[in-house]
Amino acid sequence: MSDGVQDNTRTIEKTVVTDFADRMSYGGYLDLGTLLSAQRPLSDPEHHDELLFIIQHQTTELWLKLVLHELAAACRLLREDRLAPALKCVARVKHIQKTLTEQWSVLATLTPAEYAQFRGVLGSASGFQSAQYRAVEFTLGNKNAGMLRVFADDAPALALVTAALEAPSLYDEFLRLLARSGYAVPAGILERDVTTAWTFVPELVPLFAQIYADPEKHWTAYEACEELVDLEDNFQLWRFRHLKTIERIIGFKTGTGGSSGVPFLQRALQLTFFPELFAVRTEIG
């Protein structure tokens, strides 16, 4: 205190580490030198809003990396009949999905006039070419071998997406676990070609109806079904928010990657991961 004026400075405690000559620092652990130098706007002169556009997509890719990490663990745990820890991984993915959906509101502050001033520097670059996003879709069951062509010139991306195409999806692993647990999963499902997209199997609906008819008896399976429904619901909300953000910024222009833009994204809303878990709701009660 001096003349009745309070010193508004926080004293650094003596135990706080300030010498990092031979210690791990925050920036060193996170490799912030690399991370924070990865934002390189191409507009000339640099447009103020291009940094927003880059960071929006880079942070999305970081979250997608974690989503893939968690889904891979969930699939492994399901193969090991460890449903509870697998659902913990799914729960984490659900929280990441909410973050990804909410961050569209940041990009939505970009007006059409602002985006038009640097859109040209993107060339043919488009989120359609995100290998991690495609791997997430494949891991959840929306597989399309034709998509591999997009990554033909990027060996690591091609390897990532190919691995996701050839591996059983999260739903495949869940249904296999149910079969091992004594549920009457049709044999054809257990032997199906996992490189193909999942399509609706009406024979599965009675099985899920049995589970939903007596939640207490089938609690673990019932809980897992609802977690998967949450996962798909969140994914569809993300897709919808993506669509509306793009519509807000570019209207009905074609996409930079050559797609029809908003109409293309609208068709994605018709894709489903776990159709039987929604169909069974018509049968309940």
C-alpha cells in the first residue's frame, strides 16, 4: 500500500521455477515453437481474417487426432470384452464433438465480404480432403473406398484412411461383443466385408428391441446403445452446424475442392452410422 493505492501486482512465490536452462518448460513440452509457427497466411497483403480461418481448421485437426486416438482405444477395448472402459473413451469423444460443434460459431463471425478477399489463395484446398475426418467417418461405419483417390498423392494420409477402411468399425466391434455375450446377432453380420459401408439390417431391430424392453436385465448393452446414439446425434449436429456456417459465409457457391457446396453437405445429413438403434425406437412401447 502507498498513499492508499493498492499494488495490483501478484508477487511471484519463491518456489516458482523460473530457470529453465536444464529443465522442461511448458513451451518445450508442447513444442510451441513448432505449433505457433504453423499458421502461415498466404494472402498478400495478409488479410486480417485469414489467421482465424487457418486456426479454426488446425484446431479441428488436433481434436480429430484425439477423436481417432479414443475411437481406436474403444475398438481395442471392445475386442477385449472391456465394455466399461470402451464407453469411457466414447464419452470423451462426445465431449470433443461438442467442442467441435461450438467452435463453428467462431468461424461464423467471418463475413462473406471478408472471406472473399482471401478465398482465392486456398486454390483447390478443402476440408473434404481431411484424412483424419475421413478416418473418423470410416471408423464409425460410413466407408467409401472411392475416397482413397483423394489421398493418392499423400502417402501418410492414404495409409491412415486405408487402415480405417480395412478395420472393423466401432459398430462392428460392438456387435461382435454382443454376440460373444450371448445375444443373437445374425451370423452374416459377424462375417460381413468390413471395408463396405454399413447398411440397415432389419434383423438387428428385434435384438435391440429385446435390450430396450428390459433395461435392468440388459443394462450394460442398453447403456452402450444409448452412448452410440449420443455419438451419432452429436455427429449429425456437427454436420448441420458445418452446413449452416458454410451457407452463411459463401451461400450456394461451389466448394473450393470442386463439390457443389451446401447441397453436397446436405446429402451428408442423410448418412447414418447406427440405423438400427434409431429404427428400434419405433418399436418401443
